[in-house]
Amino acid sequence: VDDAERVAREPLRARQVELAARVRLEDDLPEEPRLLAGADVSATRFDPERLVYAAVVLLEWPSLRKIAEAAAVAAAPIPYVPGFLGFREVPA
């Protein structure tokens, strides 16, 4: 039995459904944004240390001037489980 098989998937699935219900598909911002952020995370399921690399950059709109950036490396709280990558990578 590998680590992924030991992960209780039902609580993760319930949380996914809960978060999906909060997604807003309409554009109802009261004004045009002045700041934008982009983020990315990366990990490999083959890393025995389960490290996750994360980065975010904050930009001013519409000039796209960089305001701030940050990066982090953290151990993933759960192993690689297909369909549940957010729970593995986003905490970083």
C-alpha cells in the first residue's frame, strides 16, 4: 500500500465541492482592478521529500509594473493523489 492509498479522499472531495460552490463566474467588480497577481506551484510526485515550490508576483494594472514577489518551498502535507493536487501543492 503506497502513501496515496492511505489518504482519506472523502473529506478532500467534500471540501472540493464546497469550494466549487463558491466560484463566481460573473464579472461584478465595483471598479476596474488596480492590482493583479499571478501564482504558480510545482512539485514532482517522485521527490521523496515531497517538496513543493511556490511563487507569486503582484503587478500594477495596467502598467504591469512589478509591485512585489515572493517564493516558498515547503513539504507537501499529503502525497501525490490524482485529482487532489491543490491539497498537496497550494499550502506552500
